[in-house]
Amino acid sequence: MLDLERRAIAALEALGVLMTNTCINYQTIMPPVLREHVAYGDTGVVIYSNSVCGARSNFEGGPSALSAGLTGRTPRYGYHLDERRAATLVVDVGWTPRELNDWGALGGIVGRLAGDYWQVPALVGIDRIPSSDELKHFGAALASYGSVALFHIVGITPEVRLDDDVLLRGQALRRHGVGETDIHAFHQSYAAAIDTVDVVVFSAPQLSLMEIAKVAGLLDGRRATIPLLVVTSPQVKPDADRLRLTERIEAAGGTVLSGMCFYQSYAREMAEANGWQRLATNSAKLVNIIGGYGYRPALLSMEACIEAACRDGRIAR
């Protein structure tokens, strides 16, 4: 398995590709700027770049993204065009999420409401400016559950400053309401039947330095008694090392991994080799994907994930 990965990396490097090995380039390596045309493949990268940065990309496959890198061109359609970027539905949010898993749950709900690639949801009612990590988890889940490539948050994201901006040629848009009860029900749909887990994974998307700092703080003075995996980018990892965050996490029994993706790294084979069946995470995107690899996932807060890791996998109710 490792040999296949090394061969792929060597082939790309021979073409002159800079192997950044990250799915959070918008937090680490040259985030795109407003109206910049790019050709990205990772769905979480595309939706963050389109929505939060105001850049322009479609969901590209590996071959088409590589072709864009070789030629400096990408097809002129979809979200590169103004007319595709107008909102197609409005979501009235009655409760602003507080934790990253709540933002992911909201993304999953809105993704199911949207339902296809050409839908552009606009959120109203968010009562504060979300952090980069909160928008990251929201967008990653929205793209995963709904194949959505662009969202707007009225008054926050760059292309929708006012309520009137969401309207396309005066059209009346369909509206949906999402409240705290819906977000709690989303969590319950995954965790209700799971009392213990075999592994805790923070991944998909990779963690920012701020997320790693929070993991380290929650683990101080504690000890993980089941596998606890913390996945970050090669750009963030040296800072985590320098600030001794890696040392604190690993002293508590966790493992900090750099430049990889949990579900793309032979997740099924890892489960079979280690006897893992039930997995806890605070990533709604990972929850949506990992069931296809034979896991039963629970979507929990970061605090609840750490608690489970330090209590032999038992989930506190």
C-alpha cells in the first residue's frame, strides 16, 4: 500500500507538482482570493474557496485538475460564471451552532435540503461571524451530504452582503427552517445506538493549529486508553511541534499524523487489522463517508471525543 502511494508521489513530483499533501490549503498554502479562477478537486477545498474566499472553481477530478495545472486553463462553465453563483434556496437558521460538530451537523442538514450540485443555499439568521474552522466544518459537511459547491451566509460571506443579494432577477426562492432540535436530532441519528467506540479520529478536514491546540488542552493531565488519531497538514505540523502541542498530545497517548487523510488511507484495511468497528469523531464529513468503509460512526463534540478516548471508549451521556 505504501509503495503505491510512493510511486504516485514520485510520478507527480517528476511533473513538477508541489506535493503539499493537504486538504486545507486555504488555511495554509496560498488561499485563493476574490474572483480568482482556480481548478480544485477536493470538495472541502472547492466549497470553502468558492464561498468564504469568493474564488471560482468547480468540483474537478484528478485528471482535469492536473490538466488545468499543465495548461493554465480550465473549462469556462458552472461556478466560474456569475449566473451560477446566485442563491437558489434560503435557509432560515434559528440557532447558531457553538461547536465544530454542530456546524458540521448544520452542513449535513442543509446539504440534504439542497440535494444536488447546482443548488446554492443562502443562510440567514447566523448571529455572529463564524471562525475559519467553523466554516471549514460546515462547508465540508455541506459538500459531502449535498454535493454542494457554493453557499452564502448573508452579511458574512463576500458575495452576499444584504438580504436582497440572494435574489436572482426578483425570483421567489424556496425557504427552509433549521433549528436547534434539528441539529440535535442529526447527532442522535448517528450516536444513539453506540455506547462505546474503538477509535477516536480527528480528521477530514485536517486540523488547523487552533484545533490541535484545543486537543492538546483537553488532553492535559489525562491519558487516552484507546487509539486517538489527530491528523493535520505538513504545514501545520512543524508549528505544532515547535509549540510543543504534538508533545503534549503524544504524552497523553494520542498520535499526531501529518499529510494524510484517514478515510483515503486504506481505512477498511486499518479497521480489519486493528479490530476497529465503532469510531468517534467531531467531523460530520467523516461520519458521512466512513460508514462505506465498514465503520459505525458517532458524531460528538471534541470534548466528548476526548472523554471517550480517556474512558476506554465509553461515550458519556
